[in-house]
Amino acid sequence: MTDSNKMFSLAGKVALVTGSSRGLGRALALGLANAGAKVVCSSSKANGCDETIKLIEQAGGEAIQVAADLNDSDSVKALAEAALAWQGQVDILLNNGGTIARFPAVDFPEDEWLKVINVNLNSAFLLSRLIGKSMIERGQGKIINIASMLSYSGGITVPAYTASKHGIAGVTKALANEWAINNIQVNAIAPGYFRTDNTQALQDNPERNRDIEKRIPAGQWGEPDQLVGAAVFLASSASDYVNGHVLAVDGGWLAR
């Protein structure tokens, strides 16, 4: 008989979570820690993950933080090296760090386009390549990319973000195709509308908030903690035969 508690346990595992200073990233880092993982927390600012580290340690977990600018490839490489050096391995890579820029396509600044693509897509691929190499050598690993509802649709005035999140879905499948034979599972989570400071402007707009809630079959926004179960599943042995999948956690948004 399979021990379900053991199946979802991350005890003895080391996870790297980018963009874990707040919002969904903080909830995900804490969730992996609560499942037993030791966590490397990363954000763009020095000491940006102080609160996340504090919450993990208060819950009895173990974590460190490494500042990294995901727009800079050298900084991303240094992050991978620091994460691997801490415990000698990274078992779970959760590429959550991201940014967005809003401009009409005809006026979209080239520097903003490049920044969004670098932060959201290029850094995820580079970290996956660098840490994936060590996973291949060890014959095991879990990579979880954070996709988006805009991995499925086009959005308005966010062409770079949409391109990056379509790219995340594609890279997830491409890496799964190559690395499944090495016992590495590469999947993605596509969050729907969650209550974070990034979505506060939408929540505060009565018309947009009403339209969003009307579209969601669950009838309400998601809370960050509601993303944790999907992440723990994809990070644990429970998902050992799940590969190249984009898991929507959206309260039914796509079904409507």
C-alpha cells in the first residue's frame, strides 16, 4: 500500500524558489518548506526575502536567501551556483520570478520588451539549464515553471508578458521531452486571478473586479495559499509520471 504522507513529503529535498519575497512566491516557498524542503529564497533586492525567511523559520523550517537580478544572465548564473553550493544539490527548481509592462503594442518600448522576456523566460531557461545539468547527473529532479492565464490567450497591452508566458509553456514541454528519460519532471502551473499586491489595482476597480468574479465559476479570487497544493504535488514523488503538463489553478476560469 502506498503511503500518501510519504508520497507528498519533501523531507530531505532542497528547493530554489525565485521571486519569493512576497505574494505567490512567498506562499510557494513557505508551502514547500512546510512539506519538508529546505528552501533557497530569491528576489531582486538584498534582504528582500527577510519576511519569507522569518515565516519559514517560525514554522520550523530552514531557508536562506540569495539576491539575484533575473534581467542579468551573470546574476542568474551566480544564483544557480549559490543555490547548488548551499546543500550540494537542488532537487526542486521553482521558476516563479517575473515582471510585467503595460503599453499598447505600437508604442511598446524595446527595453521593456527585452526586460520582460529576460526576467520571465530567459532566466527560467537559464536556471533550468544550469540546475538541470546537476539533476541529470543525479538522475532525478523537479522543475516547476509559473505560467499564466496568458499562456493560453493574448491579453491587451501586455504583448511581452504574453509572449514570455507562451514561451514558458513551450519551454516546459521542450525540457520535459529531453529530460524525462533522466527521471526529471518539468511541469508548469498557470495561476488564475489571485489576491496579491500585483493584482490590487484590479481588485480595487469595481467594474473589473465584478467582471473577473463573474467569469470565475468559483465566484471568487484565489488566495495565495490555494496555489501551494499544486506546487507540492509537482515537487513531490506523487507526480513522478506527470511531465510536460501546464496545470491551471484558476477556479474554473478557463472552463468558462
